[in-house]
Amino acid sequence: MQINDLFNILHNSLESKNNGKKISLKDMAASLGISMRTYQDWKLGRAKPQAAIAVMEMLGRLEDDEIIRAVRKINKLKD
């Protein structure tokens, strides 16, 4: 699996959560605080952010309940 596959899976999952309503690259990039071009490059595999690869590998080593707990803690840090 390539990093762009991960971004596409996550993007599609967020659209599904949004009742199937499409989320533009521009809107997704804005919500992440990055440029649309950067996000587009990630989704197309033209750029491969090393931190994203490491984060996904770390999450992959956790059990499902641990992933949920970690993501909830991360979400609380945003506030």
C-alpha cells in the first residue's frame, strides 16, 4: 500500500461519514491547515509526507481500542 492509498481511504471515509457528500480537495486542505496543492500531491502520490507514513505505521501496531483511545486524545489536543 502506498501513502496516497491511505489518504484516499481516509478522504473517502470522511465523505461516507458526511452521508456520502463529496468533500473537495480545497475544503479538506483548508480543514487540515495546508494548501490544496500539497493535499492534492499527497492524494496523487506525487509527495509522500514522512510523518504520515510513520504515524500510520505506529497506529498499525495498536489494537483497535488503543487506536480509538489515541485518536481521541489527539483530537482533544486540537481544542
